[in-house]
Amino acid sequence: MSGTVQDELHEALALTIEMCAAAGDGNWTLVAELDKKRQLHLQRMQSESLGMQQHEALAALQTQNNALLERAREVHAVVEEQLSQHQYKHRALRSYVTSSF
């Protein structure tokens, strides 16, 4: 059964790498789609015991996942800043329009 676990881990790692590439391109819809597929692979191997090779593959998956999470945090911060600026500009415009009349 370890071959199956190894295959599931490798597929999950490949999907995680694809997710990182999609996140780098700003394609968050694809990231979400790939994550659904990845979760299926991870669930299939959940109850299996892992050998040394599987632990190494899982460590690589975790490294890629951390990179993906960091990219998501960066994008979240940018979007949050843009939203803040938009709200500030909207308030300023509203004040200008109100004071003009």
C-alpha cells in the first residue's frame, strides 16, 4: 500500500506546486480548484502509516504550502491596502461634493 501512499503524496505535491504557480499569476480561482483536487489525495492517505520517503515528500509539500500561504498573505495585504485607499478616496470625494453645494 506504500506505493499508493507515495503516489497520493506525489500527486498532492504536484498540485501544490501548480497552486503556487497559479497564485504567482494571481489566478486564485485555479488555486481553489487545484486545492479541492489536492484535498482528495491527502484524504486518501490520511489513515496510512508513512515511511521515510513519504515523510520527505510530505515535508516538500509542507514547504510548498507555506510558500503558497505566504503569497496569499502578501496578496491579502495588497488588497487590504487598496480597499483602505479606495475608502479614503471615497470619503474625500463625498466631503468635496457635500461642501461644494
